[in-house]
Amino acid sequence: MNIFRLAGDMTHLLSIIVLLLKMNATRSCRGVSLKTQELYAVVFVCRYLDLFTNFISLYNTVMKLIFLASTFTIIYWMRFHKVIRVTYDREQDTFRYQFLVLPCLVLAMVLNSEFTVMEVLWTFSIYLEAVAILPQLVLLQRTNNIDNLTGNYVFLLGSYRALYILNWIYRFMTEPNYRQYLVWISGIVQTIVYIDFFYYYIKSWRNNEKLSLPA
Amino acid sequence: AAGKGAHDEL
């Protein structure tokens, strides 16, 4: 564990806490993409199957359980909470799952380091995570008034991936034989997906304006 | 921990 990895994990955790607090405090999920949250649920379930087979550390296990529980809580609120579910932008959140899930599944079957169920699902989760934010970004673009917390949520999520890249560089330089090309390339793609958002987020912050993304 | 071994991240 190095400082970049820890900072990345904490940023990831913070992004989810921001989203949970926002929804709980405002009783609203306006501007939040249920599709992205459900894709993250698929990502976490497929990746953390090793909770049953492989113990890495208490930190690792606890964080995995927190990510799973918090994501399923968000989905539950958006689908079933009496007040919150009414505020969901169903008509705007139209991204099709299959455009992301199917290509990632095919890619994971072809490009993996071992053709076993566990390994293919793990690789699938790596590919899917890289693009899971897309429905959220599309929804943000369609939302005229992006509230601060939704903007912060996406910004923190993007920062988490950028910090992971620093973590990989650090590990590559300090650990012998540490390399994981599929994870690195997916992580870089995932970070690039955010660059456009980062640009407008920082611009609106510097100009003290409300965040809005050009159509 | 090359390739498949590197599953210690979140």
C-alpha cells in the first residue's frame, strides 16, 4: 500500500459518501444516473467474487464490502425509496446498457490473462469500470443545472482513477515484476473519459460559475 | 505478482 493507492481509495470512498449524503439530505437523486450505478454494481459483484476465495487483507475485505453495500443502497433508494425514486430523471437517463456490457464481455473473453470464469469476470469488471461513467456523463450533459454535489461526485470519481495511475507508476518503480497491462490500459482509458468533464469543472470553479456542460 | 497475481487492488 502506498500513499497514491490510499489516496485513490479514499477519494473513491468519498465520492460515494458524497452521493449518499446528497441523496439522503435532499431526498432527491436528480442528475444521478441509475444506469451508471447499476453498472458499478455489476463491476463490484464481478470483481469482488474473490471475497469468497481469496483473503488479501482486512482493509481490502472491508473496502470491498463498503463499495458493494453503498452502491446497492444507492440503487435501492433510486428504485424504491418513496420520495427519492420520484425525482429520478428516467426519460433523460437513456443510455443502453448493452452498448457497454456486450463489448466489454466479448473483450474480456478474448483479452485476459487466464480463461477461467473468475478471471474472465474479473477482467470484464476492469473493462466495464472504464466506461461505466458514460451514462452519468451523458445525463449531466442533458441536465441544465448541475448541482454542486453531483459535479463533485463525478470529479472525485475521476480523481480516484488519476491517483490510481500514480499508484501504478509507483508500484512499477518499487516492486520487481509488477506489471498488469490490461488494468493499466483500461485505467488510462477510464481517466481519459473524464478529461472533458475536468476541463469544464475546473473552468466553472475558477470563474465561480455554476457547472454546465456544452451539448 | 505479474499478470493474474495482481488482484490486490480495489
